[in-house]
Amino acid sequence: MSCDYYILEDGEQTGPFSFDELTDIGLEIHTRILSTLTDEWQDACDLPEFYPYFEAHGIYFPTGDNLASFGWRFGAYAIDLVILYFISGFIFSILAARGITFKVQSVEDVLKLSVTQLLELQLISSLPLIIYNSVCEASPMKGSVGKKICRLVVVDIDGVSLSYLNALVRSIGKAFSVAIFYIGFLNIFWSEHRQALHDYLAKTYVVKLD
């Protein structure tokens, strides 16, 4: 049975359109659509038959089937750790050249640091992670280099890229999770939508691409 669609334009109902006609016109995620198979207006993003169309335009709706598992996210994070190791090493070498050093080679050395030194060390260690993830997740890549390699993207509830502010909130939350011994990451195991603590804070989802 064929299905026709109507859309709302400036409050006026137009149509009917076939599926191909509607996608040729161009849809936005919140275009209001009425299908002849239902009697309710819905956003285009709520109609599964349009998912492939939106994915072709870089929009990936988080669903129960495509949310990234802990394993894939861990793999992406491991790759990012290698990248961040070199970035952090470069930063600490610059600081050392300016006479700013942290002689930390063991847990005992950490315990000898003052509160001010601990805060400075934590801030310097967290900034590369925050900047790196914020820039990458707000970019067309929709995720870090590790996520790109593992075919993961970070999106909001509408499946679109994060704003820089939203990406910044998520990255700060991730840095906090790291600071508390990665406890925030464990939430992925029992979260309905496989969200870590920083995903809850920023209202984001990590999607695995096919």
C-alpha cells in the first residue's frame, strides 16, 4: 500500500507528496509531517522511514540499536589517550623550559604536593583533554580521532552535531570522571541509553555507525 505525506508550511497543509517527492524537496528534523497511514502530525525525525535520508545528511538519531557499547567506547578512548599523551608531553616540556616542573614519579610524590600544586597539576592535565574533545566533537567529525577511527559519533537527542558550548560541558564532565578514577564511565553499564556521567550532564549520546 502506497503512502502519501502532507507537510505544514507556514501553518498551511500542503501535499500530498510521495516519499521521493518529499525527500527531493528537502526535510528538516522538525518538519511537521502527516502520513496517510496515521492521523497524527509528527516531526520528520520521528518517522523511521526517513532515517536513511537524515543519515545521508549527517544526522544520526540515537536509538536502542545504534548506541555504542562500552567496548567500542573504550577502544576509541584508548586511541585518544595515546594522542593526549603526546599533547600533554609537549605542554609539560614547554612548562619545564619556563621553569615550571612537577617532580611526580610515584604516588608518594603526589602525596607530597601541596593542595595548590595538586590543583595546578590537575588543571594542566585536564586542559588538553577538554580542548581536544570539545573542538573535535563540535566539528563536522562529531567526535575525537579515536571515535572517528572506531566509527562513533557524539550527537544530541535530535541526532545533530553538538554546539561548542555543549561539547565543552561534555568534555569538562569527562575530565571530572577521569579525576574521580573513571567512576563516571561505569554508568554506561547500567544506563538505559549507555550514557556515561558526562553524557548525562550534556544530554548527549554516542552512536555507532553501520
